[in-house]
Amino acid sequence: MEKELQNFQIARFALNSTLEEIGAENIDQLKKHLLDALGSLIHATGKPTIHKLVRQMRVIGEGGKCKVPLLESLPYDRAAQLYTALIRYPDFMDNFLGKEATCHPSDNIGPLLAASQFKLTSGKDFLTAMAVAYQLECRLVLEIPVMKEGIDHTLLLGYSITAGLSRLLGLTVEQTAHALGITGCSISPIVTSRASYTYEWKGLASSMDALDCMGIVLLAREGMTGPIAIFEGPKGFDEVFGMKLDYDWNKETFELIHRCILKKYNVEVHAQASIEGIDDLRKTHSFTAADIKSIDITTFLTAYHIIGSGAYGDRQVVESKEQADHSLFYAAAVLLLDGEIYPGQYEPERINKPDVQQLLRKVSVSTGFPLHEPVTVAGILDPYTIAYPDKMRAKIKIDLQDGSTLTCEKEDYHGFFTRPFSWEDTIVKFKRLASGVISEDLQEQFIDIVKTLDNQPDMSILTDLISRIQHTSG
């Protein structure tokens, strides 16, 4: 018997999975991740970069059937784009870590919020589609880690968004398979947007996936066909990227959701353990920035390359939010000076102050093995890299001017899957991000709705609440 194409297997997984298969613990975690994402969404409504997108949408034209924040209403595809941009822009969202690539599963939430307004969608429907999208994207990161080939992980996001949308919009298995094929041959972003010098598009790239995938799924719903053998066929994924997807989706579970993690500090995910170690030293010992002679951070290869001036470029050049939130040098310095890393640490006036610019020059980043190429060899010989992604090993050494040395070692951080956020942790973060944007009463309404989402008969109770946010640009 001929093996079923991957697109059809993925489509069956997306459309046939049930809430019971997902499990109560995963559902509870998904609700925490949703509230975490909504905190970022609310906070981002006042950011100038977001208002560039809002002004562009006004030029294109408002209207449509989706209620959204900042604008009265938008078509489904533009609504998906706006929701996703709002969630992603603060760079305070969730992550999943594979050995060779990472992703932000919460990038799937925006399109699902838009799709939930297409027809009556219960909270259970939404959470099931969210689980499907999360699991699918995480699995693809493990099976076909495209980032190592210079392709952005938003390529894989396209598949997970398409699968989740196909479920909520009522597509058939065949229509979903065609939608996946169209997505696969239409969205192939390169990872340049995350390299130094990093620009605003880093925070908006996934929103373009949301826009495109909504249009693709609605076209497939009308019968539009696409290359269903995108993974196996001639000039397909395997031939072009040199990575073969040969996964048995008939046996897929939701085992990867519990490995999705949240951020304690508003900085790139691979910095989290190092920054918590620096924070521990700051809280335990009495010293000032003037007392510091040098700060040496030893971390794993992925962190070194992305945020430590490795393959992604010089991270000690920090002049903007986008460069700062992907710089381990800046994060270490601003944490020691301010005692926290939240969105306030990325305001232009904070980034360009002499104190942080001078202190970040005292930071050095290295791995546990002096050679970084070839990656396969370095990964075998470096104890910090060997442990990743099951652990986030980091060592911090701060030499002080008086000759003393402070050290700290970490294997994880608060928010990692080994020490996950509680509901209290998630709510504290949500309230801090929402504070000053929406009232305390509205904050409590968001929390109550999300915590009971699986009992809500209609997602409009949440999307209507989101549409009430009308923050102006600061």
C-alpha cells in the first residue's frame, strides 16, 4: 500500500484531534500561554512601530467583519495580521526550543482569533485548534529545522497556522492538504530579519504569515488546489532544502506542548538562564556598576550565535529596541543597572544612555569550547551545548575592581519547562504589561475569561473584549 502524503497526514491530525486527546494539563498550559500572549498584545497597542502598521491598514482601507483593537474592524486576513503583530512585537512571547532551531508557538494565536469570528466558535474549539497549531509547529521544528539552512522558522509557522485555520474554518481533509501545499510553495522567508543589525521587521515577519495563510485557507475552502506533494514531489521541500519530512502523523500526540516555555525577562529566550544568573548575583551581593571590572558569560552555541556576536553578527552594537532585545551584552548591562528587563528597558532614551552603553562593553560571551565551527564538532565537544535544549546551561563570572570575583551557574530559569510559570506568575506578568493601557476591571475580565475559556460557548466574549482596546501611539 502506498504511503499517504505528508500533507494528508497533517490534515487528518489537524481536523480529527479532540480536546480529550490533548489532555487537561496541556489545556491548562495553553490557557496560560494565551493570557501571556494577550498581555503582550495589550501592551503593544501604544507602540509607534505598531501604529506604522495601523496607518498602513487605514491607507489600504478599513472595514470587514472582524472586530479588532485600534481599528474598528478589518477583513479576516488583515485582522490576523494585526493580532499577530501585536502579540509578537514586544518580543516577550513564548518559545519552543529544538536542538537546531526554535519557534514562537504564540504566533499561531492571532490568526485563530480572527478565524473565531468567521463562524460560531466555542472556547473548546479555539483551544483545540491552538493545541493542534502548537504541536504541529513544534514537531516541524524538530523534524525539519530549517533555520540551520538560513530559512526563517516562520516557514514552519505557515504550516501550523494553515492547519489551525483549516480546522476552525471548516475545511475538508483534501482542502486542508491543498492549503498546506499552497502555503509551502508561497512562504519561504530567510532568517536575515533576525541577524544584526536587526530592524523592526523581526517583530512583524510572522504577521505576514498570518495575513497570507488566512487568504490561502479561504481560497482552499473555495476549492483552490495546490501542490499536495509539497514534501515528497519533484522540486518539493526535500529536493530544494535537503531535509526530508518523513513523520508518521497518525501516531502524533500532544507531548510537546509541555515543553513550550514562557519568558521571565523581556529578552531573547536563549538569554534567560544567563540573565537569571546575573540577577541572582545582583540580589545576593552588594556592588554597583562602577564596581564591575568585567562580566564573562559562558553559554551554549545557539545562544552565542544568535545573541552573543556569533553567526548572527555583532551584538555589542545596540541602538534600537530590535538590536537590544537580541543582545546578551545589553541585557546583562541593563539588568545590572535597572534591576529588571521589561519593555521600559527598550525605550530609545534608555538604550542610548551612556551608563548602559559603557557597561555592555565590559561583557564578554563565549561557549564552553573555544571552536564554533563546524557546528557538529563543537556541539559534541562543548558541555554547555550538549545539554541544550533539555537544559539551558550558563556560567556567569563578574570580576570586581577590588579583585574579588562573583560566580553563578544555571541549568534553567523560572519559565523553562523544568520550572514553569504558575497561574500566579502568569497573571502578575499579564497585569504588569496591561497596566496603564486597560483598567484593572478589564484586566480581571480578561483573566476570568481565559481561565474558563473551555467553558465559554462563544469566543466573541474574548474578541469583543480585545476590540475595546483603543490605545494611541506614545
